[in-house]
Amino acid sequence: MLTTVSRTPVINTGNIDAKREEIRRYFNDTFALYERLFACLKEDATFYLRPEPLRHPLIFYFGHTATFFVNKLIVSQLITERLDPKMEAMMAIGVDEMSWDDLNEAHYDWPSVSSVRAYRAQVHQLVNDLIDRLPLTLPIQWEDPFWILLMGIEHERIHLETSSVLIRQLPIDQVNPSTDWPLCPDQSTPAPSNRLIPVSAGKVIQGKDKSLSRTYGWDNEYGHLETELPAFKASEFLVSNAEFLAFVEDGGYQVENWWSDEGWRWVQYRQAKHPIFWIPQADGTYRYRAMLHEIAMPWSWPVDVNYLEAKAFCNWLAARTGKPIRLPTEAEWYRLYDLSIPQDAPDWDQAPGNIQLEHYASAAPVDHFRQGDWYDVVGNVWQWTETPIDGFEGFQVHPVYDDFSVPTFDGKHNLIKGGSWISMGNEAIRASRYAFRRHFFQHAGFRYVESQTEIKTEFNTYETDEQISMYLEFHYGDEYFGVANYPKACIETLMQKLNYPSLERVLDLGCAVGRSSFELARYAKHVDAVDFSARFIRNALNLGEHGQLRYLIKTEGELSELKTVRLETLGLEHLTDKVSFSQGDACNLKALYQGYDLIFAGNLLDRLYEPAKFLLDLDQRLNSGGYLVLTSPYTWLEEFTEKSQWIGGYKENGENLTTLEGLKRILADRFELLGAPVDLPFVLRETSRKYQHTVAEMTLWRKR
């Protein structure tokens, strides 16, 4: 058994000094455990292998959790200086298979293992220093400094698990077994026969109140949802390797009828014939791949599969038995939990199942951990559900980490419940909600249910976030009070002023929901569009992919109207292939963003945390003679930019310093200002009777 298994702290009660030390211990335990996991890699060269082609090599994940701390501390303004800007840009994004993830190896010059270790040591010292000196009050709320620290710790605990899955996919000769990570010794017991156990009808209540949180939570856990469930039946055990073998031997991977369309495409793409961690032998038998070992097949252990395989098995079993067999919904899993687990994770004296590394560093037989009438309601392996993740009523995005949940609200990420043998911290609590793409592998299996209840898998097909809807209306909606569409007017104005034979590559920084990017594509062969907000990028991508987007926009009070934007109506439908949307930090861009004829930064400058640094970085990204276009209303606010970072809008030595003068001071030695600035008005609708009328200034600069 591993000794470092400290649990997620209770954050609403306790002594301040004791709580500070508890959080310090939680951080240091987590940080050390993560490094002990990567110590199992055979050699430095192993860090640069990609066990999963849709994810980065392991060196990325070794550095990513440390850079996450720094990036979030910068965004939340808890620190002002970066430790290693290049590493913090390179290892910021690329965890899930999102459309904006950059998996092109040509774009990366990965650092050495020793330099990442040294960087991690710096971050370790930085966070311990912050734990010492940041103000701590109880309860810890999600606006508090310690919430950001807990965010980083829980984030690393997530990657402890996801990295262990990638390590499990490495060639066995690239890992070193370790007594730190012990296998369950019970590997040869026969698998029990599964059966369906009745589950009584009842109400399931999900969602938390931010003001009442006992533990750290991700944003998707907050809000409210009540579900009245009719009676159903649930399998007593998780599906074992032995039970799944019947599906394999019956040709399950060769019969298209058992698979969804998505599942059958995956089978053909992967040429799948059996679960990924089954190793076929010449004699027709199988061995089993655990994280650091290859062993004789433990038939009584739960099978590890993705959602597509689990669903195909259920379809096969339903046809074989004549019963309505399927995967459980999220609410049905919660019903099992509420009937089986009397206490939530922070209050466990000992974990009730094979979870939190309190028993093994592997799965265990499916009949070892009884919980009420069922086994392994929590622990052993995660359990796939039929429910795509979405936000509850009242869902709000955490502003410091807006790309944790929202990018998965796409109908393509299904919830997994219950945790696995390595799930710790927030992953082990009742309220946790994690979702993966249906073809991804985790330490995940499934149980099945028998139910006549129709599954509702609809999710929001329109944007309901008030801020995002305002921007969608601003970019694509109606024009108000005779003021032209602002993103379109910006691009038309700058193109009238340019004297450039052709635009090959353009960079749109702070692209928001993408109208300026599409407009730029009228004049350029390729546009890279970057924004800090994953929510903005998600909507721009959805619009580009589907050609239309619906959003709710407020009229008055609680009343809203549903609007639809269509690229075809705006004459933009033929330009989508020329635009590449990505998430990124304008103040710390990756090196790949260079070689541009034009950089456009629309209404971005006064929302940056380091605007001068941003400006000083741009000339190296432009071709000789290239253009820089800035627009801004110069509404400097300390909420976004510390006053010491403003480049204008204040008095210097008793005299007024305007932002235009500040721009000239920063850019003049590398850029020539072309002509006089141009005023461009815009109107931002808040409700049907409230509008913001603002005037931005456009300046056009040419690289010397």
C-alpha cells in the first residue's frame, strides 16, 4: 500500500494555522507522488514516447501540472513574474483531444527531462512560499487565493491518474516495476456470475451550493438538478474480464449491429478485436497489462474498455437476453451510491473500496469490495454512463479556469462515475463529475442496468452564458443606432489603409467568437485566431463547423429571446477552412506563432495583464515590413491590468500620459506609425433597452 494518500481538505471549518499546514501537506504529498509515478519510466528517452497518438508525449504531462500552477497564479494575479515563459506556453494546453489542441510535433522543441525536473523544483518552492504568506480564511471560497492553490493540487491529482493510463500504454520494456505501486496479489480467482439486483425508485439530487462547499469543487459540480427515478435493476458486479470474454468470443468486435455508428467507425479505425489491455497470445489466450506489469489474465478483475465497447456489450447482452440492458445514466449511478455508501470521501476512516491507492495500484476482483447490495459502486475502475456531461441549472464558469468544463459540453464527452484504484482527492467525492471522449481509455469499465426508462441525452444546443451571448450578438447580431458591425468595420477600415500586395498569413489575437477572423480570411490565405477564453474558442469552432449557432440573449429581467446566426447569411460560409482557432495567452504565446504579414489585436490591449510585454513580443512574429493593427477604447481597469502595468491613462511627473503616447514610446524604435489614428464606434447590447456605446481608436503600424 502506498503511504501518501492524504485526502482533499475540508475547507469550511477548522483552525486557520492547522488548515494551512493541512493544505501544505496535501500539496507536498501530491507533488511527490506525481514524481514517484514518473520515476517508473525506464529512461529519459521514455519521456518522449507517445503511447497514445492523440496525446502529447509524457514529457508534456511531467511539466504540465507544474506550469498549470504558474499560469493560473499569473491569471489570478497572485504572482506577477513567470518562472519560464517558454515552458509555460509550451506545456499549457494539449491535454484533451480538443479541436484547438496542437499535436504537431514539428511545433515543439521539448525540454530535457532534467530541465523539467529543475522547473518543477522551482514551482514546488514557489507554491510552498505562497502557502506560507497568502491570506487564508475559512470557509475557502472560489474567489480566494487558496482556492487557486487547491485548484492546482487537484489538477495534479487528475493527471496522476491520466498519466498512469498513458504509462500503462507504453511498451512493457519502457517501465520499471516498483514496490511503490503494488499489484493486487489475488489474480487467479474465478470470476463470479453476474446478476441484476432491484433498485428502488427514488429522488436523486445533484449539485452543490458554492457558499456551502465542504471541499474544493470544479465548476461543473455547482448548480442544481433533481431527478425522479423509477425502479430499475443494476448488475451486482462490474463486468469482469471473464464476462466480457463471452462478447469477444461471440465475434462482438466483428458484428456491426452491436455498435453505434461512432463505435463502428472506431473499431474499423483501430482494427480493434479485444480490449486494449488484453495481450493476445499465439495459442489464442490472453495476458493482461497492468500499469507496470504484464501478468496472466486475471479473469475476475474488471474489464477496462472505452464507452463505445461498453455500449456494444450492452447491446449484445440485450439481444442475447431479450431484456432492456444498457449503461446506467449519471442519476442511476447516484441512486446506487445513495443506497450503498453512507459517508462521503472526506469522512471515510478507510476507503470502502479499491480507491485512493489505499489498497492496490491495480484493479482487484469484482467481488472483493461489497457496498450495500452491490460491489464496487465506488473504486476499482471508473464506470461509463450514458450521460453526456453538461452544466446544471445555475452553472457558472470559474473565471480562472474557463476551459475545464465548458469545452466538454459538446455531447461528445460522457460522464464516468465512481473512481478507480488511483482516484484521489476531488475524484473520490460523491459530487465529482469527470467526462471523457467516448473513444478514450481511462482505468474505466462498466456495470449495466435493466430499465425501460427512455434515456434523455440532449444537452444545450444553444449558448446560454450571458457574456458569451453578448459577444455573439456583438460579432454576428443586429446593428444598433446606425453603428456598423464593429469587427467587420475594423477589418474593412484597415484593409483600405494597407499597401501590401498580398497577405499570406495573418494572426488575430483576442479573436473572441471569431467575426474578425472570418473577415480577415476574405483577404488572407490563412488566419490563425487566438483567444484566452476556451468559451469564445468553442463557439467560434462550433460556428465554423456547423455554419450556424443559436444563442439566448437577454431582453429584460429574466426574459430572453433565442437568436440564430448563419455564416451563409453573412457571406462567410466559404472562409471557414482558412481560419484556425486556438486557445492561447497573448502575453505568453507559443513560438509557433510567427511569420505573419499582419497581426490584428482588436480591443485586447486594455484587457491584458502585461500589455507592454505583449507589445515588445510582436515584432519577432511579423515578417519584415509586416503590419500591426491595434484597436482599443483604452478603458484601463485594475480588475484586468495592475496599474503599474498600464501603458497610459495616468499622470507621469504631473503630466498626462495618454495610451497613444505610451504606444509610441514602446513601439517607435521598431515600428512606424502610419497616418493618424482612426476612431471606430461600437455598440454592445446588454438588454433590449440597455446598450453600451463606445469609441475605440485604431492605430496602424509597420515593422521597420
